[in-house]
Amino acid sequence: MNFLNIISAVFSFSILTSAFQAVAGVDHSTLINGSFKNGSDVTKQCLKCHEKQAKDFIKTTHWRFAGTPNHIEGMEKSKKVWGKSNLINNFCTTAFNGPDGITHEACFKCHPGYGWNRSNFDLNDMTKIDCLICHAKDGNYQRSTIGVDIDYVALRRGTMDLEKAAKSVGRPAIKNCGDCHFYCGGGDGVKNPGIDSSLISANKNQDIHMAAKNKGGAGLVCQDCHITKDHKISGASSQLAHFDGHVNCEDCHIGANAPHKNSPDKAAIDKHISSVACQTCHIPVFAKGQATRMAWYWSDTGKNIESQEVFEQETYSKKRGSFKWGMDVVPVYAWYNGKVTRYLTGDRVEDPSKPVVFTAPTGNIKDSKSKIYPYKKFEGSMPMDLKHRYFNTFQQYKSLWEDYDWEKALIEGSKCKDFCLPYSGKYQFVNTVAFIGINHEVAPKDSALKCNDCHNGGKRMDWSALGYKDDPVKSGGRKSGVNLK
């Protein structure tokens, strides 16, 4: 082999090695040294090589739990930030209420950092980043249920090995993302439709994308769709004010991978693309792996109600109220143009006799940017201040969950220095509703909706609610303009 061939071989090997490392990640087993007493000890070693990544990360909404409201229609230019750190929702309500934000201790266990357990937290301290929650592959790394830190009980028992976890770091797997996203809302699969721990072992019928290849799926992990740059993760949750980029089916299904090109019904299907989102046909039902919560009535907290078991879930908890559950749920459908409406902490409730919409897609039949998307319709009830006419920031953790005293919970919940709202002394329960977008549990193409599921007497679509006079197959779609209300 001559010199040029040797150089060429070395160059080719280096390219292949770099490509492999980009996919598989660098082996850190020989780069990490020492025994660790806490999570920050691990982070300090990470920072020796990854200071830039840390500087990028502390700018993200994943770290700050807030961002500019670019997802909320009409607020795109606002500089005020909104997020988990200051929003209210109709699940667990708020994560910051009580004296000195005591509820942080329980709710911020999914913050990817160590120590944000009270109102004061230095968001610029990079040693507080929890690198392992996203990148550990081994060592049984886990966080404590309470305290916003690692599970020191598991560490003492030897069931968690911090050094092993640190040496195993690599590209995030489904479980890494799921450690937080599966369990938001108070339990596995509770809040986000189609996102629960069963996805780790899903078959192709549950999710064609995330099922392993040996189960007939594509074997994708979260970041294959949620493209990440400088630690900013794309994805626009219908529940949040900020997003770092939309994830669209067309990001992958285009060109050589374009859908429907071999379908005998291609022409008819393609007519729908300007008005119907891919998810609408390709996610016929959600919560296929396990049940999801469909309603949460805080107004029943503290009562003596006999709980029933539905889909292996309890319908009542004295601490939290009454619940409804669903499996294999048919979505509701609404127009979405890339923006949402959102109830913001302190907003006035104009008509308490009607359910208050916490989050919903914007768009309508006459908006050319809008398409029909599937949603989980989530209902509930929460306390509203009778004088101020806003939803109260009541304290659940270490208050309502212990003594079921609503007056005390409302008074204590108003005592944090940042985002808590004053309590006037009188309240009433008001019904709520939220429309939560469905983007996971994509079915195989053979299980997608067929024409008559929606048309020719099919009952899936509420054409009137979508703005049509009747089934558009009878008198033309929205482009014709003759079948609109």
C-alpha cells in the first residue's frame, strides 16, 4: 500500500469513526474518574469537557421552565416569560404555591437540575444541572420523589451506582425522556395522551414509530423527531406558552418517503392534506398502552366517596378528588393553525357558569393555515376566588393533602413571593376544560381511518362543530365555500 492509499485509509477510518460516535456517542467509561457523593459531583466532571453544552442548556425552556409566549395567539411579541414555573393548569394546578414556594419540593422533581425546591434558585449555576437524567444508560440512576435531588436512599442501599451511571452516558433513550414526560400530572400516563411507560416496550400496533424493529416498528427514539440544536428541543405542546420549533410529519414523510404514493386512493387522500393533519387519520384512538386521566374534579377533595377501579385506576382519592379514565379513546377534533389560546395565572373568569377553557387550539374553517387535528378533551373543577374572579393558587402539598382544609389551603397557597395570587376569603368551584394535542401512538397504515369512518354516515367527525353545514363529501369542502355555516 503506497503512502496516498495509507492516508486515504486513515482518513476514511476517521470519518467512519466520527460518524459512529455521532450516532452511538462517545464511550465515557474511561473518561470518568472518582466516586461521587451527589449529582453535582458528576456534573462538575461533565463541565470539564462540556461547558459550552451547559451554557446552552441553561438558556432553554427545559431548564428555565419558562419562555416567551410565542405559541399563544396574539402574544408572539411579548417579552414576558411563561412556563411551568408560573403557569396554572387544570391538573395539579400550580407548582409554586405556599410560603416560599414550598410546592416546588414535590413538583420540581422533573426539573433537570438539583435543588430548585424553594422560590430562590440560581438558574445560572451550571453545577446544578442534572446531566444524568437525560444521558445515563446504566447504574439505575433515579431521582427522589420529594426533594428535587437524587435518590439518596437508593444510593445508600447500593441499588443506584452514580459512578456507573456517569460512565454510561450517551444518546438519550425513550426511558430518559419518559422519566419525566411519562409521569407528569401525578402518575404514569395521567396527562399527556399516548405518552406513558408502555412505550418502552411498545409493539407496532401501539406506536409504529417507537416500537423496536424486532417488533415491527421503526425503532425511533424521541429526538429522531424532536430535533435538538444547542440543547433546544423542538416540539410545541398545546399546554405550554413557548416552543422551540414545531415537529411535523412532513419533516420525514416527504420526497422518496412521501405518503400515499403507492395507494390506489392517492388522489382522494391527497385532497385532504390541506385541511386534515396526518395525526387525524393515523391516530384513530389514544391511550392504547394504559389508561389516561380524562377528568379531575378537585371539588370532591376531602369527601368520603367510595372509589371504584376502572382500567386498574382508582376513580377517587380523598387527597385529590374524583377522576375519570379512558383507554382506546376516540379523540375530539378541532382546527389548529400553529397557535393556542391559554389561561394565564391571574386571568379573569368572565362567566363562571360555563367551563373555563385552559388551553385550546386556535384556527377555524376559514383560516387557510388551519388543519383538523385530534385532541384529548380533559375536564375538571377548580376553586375560583369570588372577589377577584381568578383561579386560586391553593397549596396542595403539605396542606390540603394532609388535612383537607380548603380555607387553609387557599390562605397558605397565596403566600409565595413570586407568582401566588391573593385570596379574598371566599371561593367557589368552577368547571374547566383543556384540549391536549395528540401526536403519539401512531398506528400502522393499515389501521388508519377509512373514508366511511368520517364520511357517508360515519360518526367520528362533528361536522357542525368544525364549521360545516353537513358532511363535506356531499356538497364540497371548505375550498368550495358552499358547505360552510
